[in-house]
Amino acid sequence: MKLFIILSLHVLLIAKTKPIRGYIVGEDLNAIENVRITSLPSKTITSTKAEGIFNFLIPIKDRQLIISKQGYHSDTLNVILFKNNTRLILKEYIVDNPLDNINQYITFIVSRRDKNLFHYPLENFYMSGYGNLKSILLENSAITLKPGLDGLESISLRGITHLDMDILYDGIKFDGLVNPLMNASITPELAVSDLVISKGGHYKLTASQGAINFIPNISYDNKFSFNIKKSHIDLNSSFDGYASLGYKYGAINGSWATNEIAVAYEDTSAPEVFTQIDRNAYNIAYTNAKNLDVRFMSFDNLKNYSNQRTFGSSSDSIRNKIFKFSQWSPLTGLITIFGSYQQNQGQSYFNSDTILNDNSMTGFGMSLEKDFGNSTYTFSTLTNLLDIDYIFNSDSILSDRQNSIFSGSAKYYFTKKSRFIYLKDFSVVYTKERTTDMRKKESPYILKSNYWDNNNFQLRGSFMSERFPRISLFYINMGNVFRTPSVDEVLNNRLRIIKLKNKVLPEQNTMAEMGFVFNSKKSSNQSNYQIELSNFFHNYKNKIQRVLVYGSPLNYPSNSGNVNIYGFNCSIKYQPKYNWIDFETIFTNYSIPELSFFSLQPRTILKHHTHIKTKYFNVLLMMRNEGEKYFTLRKSSGILEDIKLGSSNYLSVMVYKNINYKILNLNFNLLGENLQSNKLIINELNIYDNKYSININVSII
């Protein structure tokens, strides 16, 4: 009797539901994991697995399937017309303006991801099991995280560090006063929804050697998440929390994070160098859910450093406020008006030197972005007024800076043509930057005035061939850009170099790159591979070199001269017919006559990643070999010495797992770093020591 009742209930359930099964892939035909599928009106929800498969039962009265994932255009399907085992293709885009999350009218839909852009929709990575920003960046074999003498890590791409890149927040340039990046971020990590890194070439907001754009996490819904990281060393830990309250027309959110880092000297295992970073951020936003977005954003960074051996210490704070108004219409396009304020206060005590600073920057500007057919035009202007109050020992420096930036860009998209070769897209960006430094009359210390008027441009074109379909892309980048030293760099250079005529000058970089991407024929039951080859050339004038200061985490810029770089990069991705494993190898070689001009930049880099995905957990094996490298050290006597470091090997292992249940998402991340036998010592510090950490991320959406 019980068996009969169970069978009857099962038949009744089957009669009221129907199975839905399908596959979701990207434009490159690779499977996409953690895509949310919602059946309406019952609101039955499921997500795709690692193979891009989704399979669930929905009520027979449901009529629509909503396919959604951050970083991709959503899609709506008719349940009645949907055929099981259908393969669906999602188009990727980059959220780089506040109205991309609103149902605005766009004349055409194209993928915004250029080959020179790395786009990280961070929430998608968290949902896949990556515990924090560091583990996400480590997954990209083209990016290197370089540890500093205070234990903080910085982003490096093809020898260009974050100090050489433009730092933007929500599309607004924010590095004229001081580079705000601390440990690869400028805000609590959970307060960022998307991260965009440009490796040169076209980026519509600026013509530069590279750019890092942090998109704030502002969504009009309720959400709570936190992240905890704990290392095998007690003093290496972090906490990050985020909460958001929202409804259709408004949102308010806040986040707070703290990060403790400890570093030991080479002759002991007990840490003696300690760095703590405290961050907070909050946002208030309003939208009419059509074409208007108004937001007030605030984020602060506080850094404290101490060295128990040298008794050196420092304390720095960077406080930021932004007001931004955006409106879109079919006639005018997207118009954005913004104002910003940044304050940098700090004090440091190193090598008998005392430095105090209280500097501020007030900025305002606007941008206009408009689509015409298959083309996009962007114009922007930014003016910053800076007030400098700086004390070095007994010398007081009072100065003003005015910085004005105008940028214009155009990008054209072309339809597929039956030709031997045809132009897929073409873009050009031009930036004019004018900077004036003036010493105040009441300043007792003589600081020579600066006037720089720089013109930057970059061109990028990509081509495809109908005759050779496996060459999925052929691209050319070229440009000429200047990097204007920040106020912090000008002051540090002036105080470390006595000769007044040797002041730091803008660095000029004339660059060119050519490459292509070759794909095997895509097949679901065979192995696939992708090969990317590129050659690049950089001609530097007044190359800015970073000089380390002995016994401290400080460095200062100095123009080292003119130098050329010729480079070759080869990337190979291999996907066997088994979906549970894939491989990626990158080899980069630099031909540099004066390697010492590029601090800690190896001549050769070989990286190999092996990604293993199982039902129970995922594993990422990361191996890296770096050739010889140099750094320049300023000793206590003031003498500069170039120090050579030999080749080194690195091995890191990451094990991660994601658990998703209704509105709860939980992931675990285990990371072992620098598991190599030989250690590199820099300024007597063991910054490449073995590190083991566990990371737990919890989100309620």
C-alpha cells in the first residue's frame, strides 16, 4: 500500500512538471559555469554546472526562462517553444558605465571585450569558488603579483606595474595626487563588482601604457556577504564585509575590510615587519530604472607600517569622495557629470628622516558617449586642482598643481565579409594632458616649477579571414603615450636627488604590437586548443626607474635614460576531450639592453597552469620560472647599487569548492604559495617565503 501511494505521488508530480535541459556556452563556444536559469512565474531556479549543463523540473504552467549571469547579456526564452538539449550562446560585455545595468535602448549589441582587456566580473568568480581578488588574479597566467618590501602585492603586466598605469574608479582617473592602489585594490574587495585591466592598446577612457578600472558594487537589491582569510602565520589574516539594501529606485550599501601582513628577515623565521590596511566604502544611489543614475560614493584607505628591527614606521590615509550624475537618451547618448575630492595625509620615520604631508585634490569633469550605427564615440574632460603641504625634516614645501585631461575615442565595428581578409573593428583614442606645478610664494623650500603639455594617441585594429577560419583574430596595436609623474613622485624625487636640474620628467613610450590567435576546430567530443602569438616593441624616453631605499619600504622615481624593449609572447591553451582538466602555458621573452632600468623585471618568464575540475573540488596548479632580474638600492650613504638576482622557480597550489543553496553561496579556498626550494632575498627581507592560507566567502543574495 505504501509503495502504491509513493508511486501515485510520483506520477502526480511528473504530471504537473516537465523537465528542462540545455547547454550554455560563450561566444568562444566554451562552457559557462554558474549561469542562473529562472523559470517564470514559478521562480524555479537552477544554475549551470562546469560543463555548461543545466537540468531541472519546472511547473507546466511556466511560460518563460530567464538566462542571466553578471558580465553577459541576459536572454529570455519561451518555454513552450524551447527544445531540450539546445545549445545557447551568451554574449559577453563589460560593465563600465552605471547605466549598463538598466534597460536602456542600444542600437546594436556587440561584445565589448577587446583582446587587450582583461575583464573580471568578480561576483561570478566568487560564485565559482575563488575566495578573494588575489586568487582571481592568480588564475590569469598573463598577470604577475609582485610583493613589495612591506608585504603588499602589486599588479604587473609585461613589465608594466600599477605605478605605470592609470588608476580609475568608476571610470574616473584618481592617481594625480598619489597612486591609491594598496595590495592590488583601492577599496574593500567585496565593494567592487567588476575589474578591468588594460594591457595597452585601446581603452576608450584613456590613452596610456595601461589602465586599471574598479567598478563599484552598486546593485539595486538586497545582499550580504563577507570574506575571511587566515594564514599559517598568526599575523597574516584579513576580513572583508559587504551589505546592501535596495529596491527598484534606490540603493545604499557599505563595506569594511582589514588586512594584516607580516614579513620576516632572512636570518629569522619570526616576522619583524608588519603592515595593516583598513578600508571602508559606502555608496548611495538613485535610478529611475530607465535612463537616469545618480550616485554618491566614498571610500577610504588607511595603512600603518612598522619595522621592529630598524624602528621605522609610517602611517598613510587616502580619503575619497565622488558625486556622479549619468543620463542616457537616444538623441544625446550617455552624458555623465562628476565631481571628486581626495585627501592624502601621512607621516613616516625612516633612516633619521621625518616626512609629514597633508595634500588634497579637487576634481570635476564630464563625459559623453554616443552610438551611431556600428560605431561608438566617447569624449571626456577632467580638471584637477591640487594643494600640496609637505614637510621633509626641517624643510617645508608648499605648492599648487593644475592638471587638465581631455580624451576622445572612436571605435568602429564592421560586418563579416566573404573576403580573404576583412577588418573586424578599428579604434583610435587621443588624450591631451596639461600639467602645471607652481611653488607658493610663502613656501620656504625651493621647488622648481613644472609645465608639461603631452599628447597621447593609440590605434588598434583587428582583422579576420574567411579563407582561414581557424585564425580567429589578427590584431595590430600602436601608439605614443606619456606618463605624467604624480605629485607624490615629484616630491620624492626632489628630496632624494640633490641636483635641481635632475628633476623627474614624464616618461614617453612609443609602442607597437602585432599578434594573432589560432584556434582548433571546436568540437564537443574532441580535444581543442588555442595558440596566441604576439611580438611587441617599446621605445622609452626618460624611462622612470624605481629606486629602493635601504631599510625601508620606500622607493622613489628617477629618469634612467632611453631604452628599447623587444618582446615575444606565446600562449597555448589546451582542452582535452575530457572537460575535467585543461592546461595553459605562457612563455615571454624580453630583449632589454639595460635590464636594471626595469626593477625586478625578469628577462624571461615561463608559466604553466593546470586546472582540474572534479565533482568534489577544483584544483589549480601554478608553476612559474623567472630569469635573472635587477633592482637598484640606495644605501644609507646615498650610493646607488644595482643588485642582481638569479633565476627562480615558483610553485603554487589552489584548491577551491563552491556550494550554492537557494539564496546562500558558500565557497572555500586553500592556497599554498612559493613552494619552491630556493628563496629570493630583497633588501634582506624574505618576501618570497612559503605561505599557506584558507579563505571562506559567504554571500546571501
